[in-house]
Amino acid sequence: MEKDKEIKMLLVTPSPHIRAEESVKDIMYSVIFALIPTSIAGIYFFGIPALVTIVIATLSSMLFEFTYQKMTGGDETVSDGSALLTGVLLGLNLPSGFPWWGTIVGSFFAIVLVKLLFGGLGFNIFNPALAARVFLLISWPLQMTTFPRPAPLLAGESFRLSVDTVTEATPLTAVKTIMLSNDLSKSIESVTQIKWFDLLIGNRGGSIGEVSAIALLIGGVYMLYRGTISWHIPLSFIVTTGVFTTIFYLLNPGMSANPLFHLLNGGLFLGAFFMATDYVTSPIEKRGMIIFGAGCGFLTALIRQYGSYPEGVSFAILLMNISVPLIDKYLKKRKFGG
């Protein structure tokens, strides 16, 4: 009888088996805490609609996970923070004022289709929040590319609740429009003349959580300090993006934005620190992490320069997610004597 109890306590799980002091819950809430600065910055620049979008994404993600587990009789995992983190990341990847129904559809896609149907946390092959973002972008491109003009809460335009908000093209979209039109009468250099301080603090158009470079850096440094993530993916991602955007700029400066503009615009920092470093969908080995990050950086620069979309971070990370099993296969450590 005692032996049967011991056998029932054995858990069969896929490798690798890594022991760590931190629990899943600790890691998830560490990342959520690191997202607080960029969440505050997004709400500050885009007002109450940004807060509403984040809250809807978060609550609906947790509700879908709870409901799915009740319907299937699975273990309760809402308390581990993974659904909460997915919801926060999804909300930060959306434009301020994105339709509430679209946010809920995105949460369903992320939690149920990308995460739970693959077996739950640890089995999904794509980052759920990023996969949902790309799904929404393909399904409702107009709503996903309509970005309100920043109106800081303390600048007299706070608490915007009207649908008649003033919108503007993001800096990357403005550059891509000139590149695709091939209109030599328009200068990319004139479009990129944005105050660097505005790019650092987040005073520009874009998704809620991607605009403030300094807030994202604060969160990224915090996670590095805590040991929640390592430097390998973020650094290789950002450096490779900088290298290839520099090459493209030197080859054709008239039809390319300068590398600093690329580094401070779009979702590069959000993707490098918070999305590409996802434990489940990134390589295990340090060498694999560097290859993964470099691949993300190369694809990001390539899509921004030659693709039809102005931003390439989401597509780059999802494409590299597919390559993770292959990277792990060829870079895993050999057994002693093997």
C-alpha cells in the first residue's frame, strides 16, 4: 500500500529536467513586476483607453484559462501567473483603444488555441501573446495599425474616452510608406527627425507597451539583475538588429533609416527583453540563445527593410520559435563518453 502511494507520486515530464530555487509563480510575477514601468508609461501617454485595453486582455486571459480547466477537468493553474502575464503582454502589444471584442478574441487565441490546446504551459511552441498579436494584425489590420497620438495625462488631454481620438502613423510606418512608394521626392531623413528624448520616454505613436525605451530598459535590467533572464538573447537580438540596419543604411542611405532610429522605434526592446526570452519557446543552451537572438535580429532588420510590414519583431520571434527544437537538438551537450 505504501509502495503504491510512492508510485503515484512520480511525475513523468519531458526533458530537460532543471532544478531551480524559483518556482513558476516566482518567475511569472518577476516578469510582471518588470512590466510595471512600461505599463505606467503607456497609460501616461495614451490615457484611460490604454488601461482599459490592458485590463480587458488580462482578465479575459485568466477567465479563458479558468473556464477551459473547469470544462476539461484539468488542474488549476491560473494562480501561477502565466495567464496573467500573457494577458498583460497581449494588452501591451495592442494599440490604445483597440476594440474590446478584438482584445477578447486575442486572449482566446493566445490562451486556448496557442497554449492550452498544445498541452498548457511548457508545451506551446509559440509565444502565446505574440501569436495572438500577429493573428489580430492579419485579421483586423486597420484596427491594429490605428495608433492614437500620444496625449500625456498631465498635458491637458487626459482621460480620453471618445472614439474620435487623433491618430498618427508610427515612425516606422512613415518610413515604410516612403520606401514602398519609392518616391524620391520624399526624404526618409526628414521623417526620422524625431527628438531622441521623445523616443526614449515614449512620446510617439505605437502599441501601448512598446513606446518607452527607457521604461523597457528599466524592466529588462531588473530581470537581468534578478536572474530571471540572461543577457544572451536580448543582447544578440539588439546588436544584430543594429548591425544589419547599419549595413542597409550604408548600402542605400536614401531609402533606409539610420540604425539608432531602428533601435529606439517599434517593439524591439519589448520583444528582446520580454517576448524572445520566454523560457518555453527559446533555446536552453547559451550558444543556442545567442543564435536564436541573432536570428531574431536579422529577420527583424530584413522585414523592416524589405518586407511589406513596417515592423518585423513579432514575425521574427515567431519564425525563430519554430527553429528552437532544431537549435536544441544540435547544440545540446553530449553525454560523457558519447
